Amino acid sequence: MSLNEQDTRSKLIDPVLHQWGWTEALIKREETAGTIEIIDGEAHKQNKGRVDYTLRLQVNPDTQPLAVALIEAKKEDLPANHGLEQVKRYAEGLKVPFLSSSNGHLFVEYDCITDITSKL
């Protein structure tokens, strides 16, 4: 029996992120994706869904960590690239250079700077 998405995240993806050196302080889970637009002087959030993981780097100790990657998790028995188009939609308007989709066994990465997709 294959793992559902929640179990794939906790049992497969989380351990890989920790193995790669990401700490809990720099991993944000289930963040609302979207941008804020100012319309007639008022801020309006344009929601696009919830991204499973936002990975951040602490660039300066006096500022908020900077989002550098978004990961869309899928259940174990789906292809690793199944969530790639979904995470691309989440990233529209955001300045996040790396996007990824994973089934816990493979990570398919999309580099927004070079428009290259690769498997990890």
C-alpha cells in the first residue's frame, strides 16, 4: 500500500530535506501562495492555493529569511513531476528561483532562471 500525500511528506520528504541540511527554522509548510496587489490604495492578497513547502535562506540576520524554493508534494504512487505545473502556478508573480515536485522518492526541479527541468 502506497503512502498518501501527508505520509509522503512526513516519512519521505521531511527526512530528505533535513539530510540536505534544511533546518525547521527555514522550512515553512502549507503556506498560502500568492502576491499582494495594491488596488485603489488598498492591499489585496491574490491567493493561488497552498504550497506544501517553502524553503528559505537567512541572508541577513536583521531581515526575514528569503524564499528560494517551493516544493509541491504528491502521494508516493504518483509520478514525481505530477505537481510541477501546480507549483509553477503557485510561483507566478513570486521571485522564487527554484520549484520542485516530489513523490518522496524523486524530486523534479524546475529552475526559473534557466527554464531547465531536472530530476534529483
